[in-house]
Amino acid sequence: MLLENYNRQGLLTVTSLLGKTVTLGVSAFRGDLVLIEGALSECSATDRKPPELVIRHANLLADAETNLFASGLLYRLAVAVSSRKH
């Protein structure tokens, strides 16, 4: 399942719910979802600095391949805008 893969990668944190729903093949998650992991700490191959971007209070529904529903809070969102000459 997709959410189990996220969990194995350490992207699901502050988990209050993670498991199967009554709908066959659909799982649910409630907690924080890491979108951009922190950089590796100096002299370490495993320890990471705090995440750079997190969806707080995330609610996710997913099947094996697709996120079916997602909601949560983003406290920082930067949009890259390319400069164009007109």
C-alpha cells in the first residue's frame, strides 16, 4: 500500500491513525506528512536535520497506487516564478 511505503520511508510522523478502512484496499492516515526531508547531519549517513516542509494535521486516504484524498495545513508555501522578458 502507498501509505505503508511512506511510513517505511519515515515520511509519516506524529501518527494518530494509520491503517486499513472498511473499504477493501483503502488505507487512512492522520498525522504529519513530510514532503521535503531535512538534510543529512554532518558526519552521519542516517541522522537528518528537521524536515524542511511538512503538511501538519494531514488526513490521507490511499489505495495501493494513488492518494484518493488529502487535506492538511501548510505553514510555508513558496512558488518559484521564472523571470521573463516582455
